[in-house]
Amino acid sequence: MINRNIMTDQVRKILECYKGENTGVLTNLSRILNHGRLAGTGRMIILPVDQGFEHGPARSFAPNPPSYDPAYHFQLAIDAGLNAHASLLGSLEAVAAEFAGEIPLILKLNSHDLLHSEDDPLGAQTASVADALRLGCVGVGYTIYPGTAERRIQYEQFRELTEEAKAAGLVVVVWAYPRGGGLSKEGETALDVTAYAAQIAAQLGAHIIKIKLPSAHLELKEAKKVYEEQLIPRETLTERVRHVVQSTFNGRRIVIFSGGARMDDAALLDEVRAIHGGGGFGSIIGRNSFQRDRAAALNILDKMIRIYKGETL
């Protein structure tokens, strides 16, 4: 479902923000932006499936048993007209050849499990840039946990992988999830912490930043003073999305928002409207798609795409 029309002004404007990158990176970024039903709009929806490793297979796939099969996710992303599919090494090795060239792929390079305390998570590198090239991927993904005790190790490993990936012309996608003993549970999605994590990802060299939707809570004492003194708008989700986008070089980096745990259709679509209204670039939605049955997933993804296209639903 590749759009072969002349590149749109919206996509050209986005690529202008990455003109410091090489031709390979720009080409692969344009492949994502020009694929699927949102091709040329400057918006994107990506289907990420790393939850089997991150949460366990039953928690992830039992609500919709066909989703145990990696091929199910490829077909869902293709049939829904999404921009890309992101997954782990084993899943891509198992079935990517069956769908070669049908949808842009992103290989997640690190993962962590829940078989140990979550106080200070630290992912392990589980794939390489060479794997991504071998599998025909347009990009690589990596999770950082700003706030965790071993964040320095993550940042340094990520920097090395980023250098290698960019040299190979691959897009770099960062999952930026604040965690750690110094943050409260509420603080993990606080507006100041979320914006800070997005800024860190941008400064580390991410091309696309995946972040959770922020709450109005302010976690950090010194930051709270500034937010209140400067009257930074944060009452509505749309305002908070706008601030996170502003925090990534004033919108010069693509910020997409995760869907999180499964929710009902109305709540999910309200979030999409807020992302669209706040200038977010789109969604990266896993459980809220593949934990629905296929018909329901295609229906909700269709509505999301239409909202990102500017339709009123």
C-alpha cells in the first residue's frame, strides 16, 4: 500500500527538520510517512507488538487468541492501512519473509521482562542493527527509562546503537518511559516528567519518539514552580499533548503517543482527538488493537485514521 504520488508538502516539511541526516535515513522516514491510509498527511499509526516479552503471552494475547501468531499482526497492520509494524527479533524472523515489502518494519533492539522487581527496570539488548538490515527493516526501536537507577547504561548503549543505525540509513524510534524508585506511580505520566523524557529522547538523537499521554500532575518540585509561574497550560489533554510536542525541539521531532492498556472505543477516540488537536503526529497502538477481535480492531483503527485525516466523528 505504498503511495506513489508526488511527495506532499506536509511530508516535505517534516523531512526538512531532519536535513542533518543522511539520504538513507530520510528515505526510510519518508517510507513510513508515505505508507498506508495516512500516507502524505504527516500523521502515522504504528502497530507495536513487543508485549509478549514485556508482559507475558497470556496477558498480551489471550483476550484474542489469534494474536498469539505473529502473522496475525502483520496482516492486521496491512489490512488496516497502517504506516508501519514494530516487533521483536523472534516474531520478525518467524514471519517477515511472508510479508516482504508489504509494510515498513521496525525492529525493537531491547526488551525487559516482569520476572524481577520493577522498581528500576533495565532492558537487555536482544537484537542488533545487522538483524534489522537482514530483515529488511526501515528502522530500529529502543526503550529508555528516564529516572531509573541504571539510566546512564541505557543512554550510553543507545548512543552506540544510534550511531550504527544512522550510518546504515535506519530510522531510530525511542520508547521513552519514565520509571524508577525516585518517581511516584502518578509521576511516571506527570506532564513535567513526560515532557522531560521526550526532550531526553530527542537529545539522544531519536527520529521518532514514543511517549505515554501525560496527566496534569506535576511531579518535580522545581519544575512545578516554573509550570505554575509561567502559567503553562495543562488542564486539557490537548494542551498537554501540545506541550510535549513543544518540548521536542518545538515540533521538530515526530512524537507519537502510546495507547496503553485496552480501553473502550469512546475513551480511545477521545485520546486520538486530543493528540490530533494538540499537534501530535499520531499513535503507536498495540493492545488497543490486537486485543480486540479482528473486525473490532479494523473498525477502531479505521476511525482513528479518519480522525487523523481531519474528519469529525
